[in-house]
Amino acid sequence: MRLENDELTLLGNKATAYPTDYSPNILEAFKNKHTENDYFVKFNCPEFTSLCPITGQPDFAAITISYVPGELMVESKSLKLYLFSFRNHGDFHEDCVNIIMKDLISLMDPKYIEVWGKFTPRGGISIDPYCNYGKPGTLWEKVAFDRLSKHDMYPEKVDNR
């Protein structure tokens, strides 16, 4: 939902209701005051949870969202509540990161966005899905391809998950 700064409904609201299931309509956007600059905005959500769609067991991840805004930006409290809404949502890891990215594209129409999930292991294996998008017909379309094609060429040593 696109709002003017003084129309944001969640920021500063002391009666916050936490959604109990996937809720993309909770996302709010506001105007980017620096449209003349290209810059990254990065969100880290180290306590993301969702459910396995088959077993119903909880999945835990650190989700990183980086984007280059266009005209609109996502309001951070609405993003927090939106990510919280996955808590009872059953989807595979790869689906979660793609859904998050597509919902944010729909909300903001960013120049560039990437979403990376680093899920903790279950059954001895961890899954780290990554997706990105560059606005078609812009330089950011090529940036998206380049970043995806070189993604994780030098993965970190996974010894803490």
C-alpha cells in the first residue's frame, strides 16, 4: 500500500496486531526523498521463521533483503510484521525468498532487489536460496544477471549452523 509519510499506519502504532498467517497486504511504502541517487537499502532479519509445507515443522533462517529504491521505499515496521506473517505459513525455503521478493517488487517497483535466505539445517542439510531482480530495460537488469551468475562463488564456511 503506497502512503504519504503522515499516512503510515504501523510506524508508532502502540496497538500493533501481529498477523497469524501470510499477509502481504500489511506492507506499506513511502516516497523516496533521494530519487536522484542510486543507493542500497539493506534489511537483515536474523529470526525469520516459516513452516515446512509437508511436515509442519518450523524452519529458521536469516533473511537478507537489499534493494535500490526507485520512487518508493518499504516502511520497516510493516516489513517486520510482513516477515513475521510467515511464522505459520507453510512453504519451501526457495518459495519463501521468491515470494518475499515478488511482494516487494509489487509494492515498490525497485530498480534492483535481492533476497537471500540462510536457513538452519534440518536433517543435516542447510539451504541458502538466493533470488534477485533488476528492472527490465535498465542497467539494473544487467546487474541482476551479473550478481546472480557470480552469486556465492566464494561461499562462507558453514560451521555455525
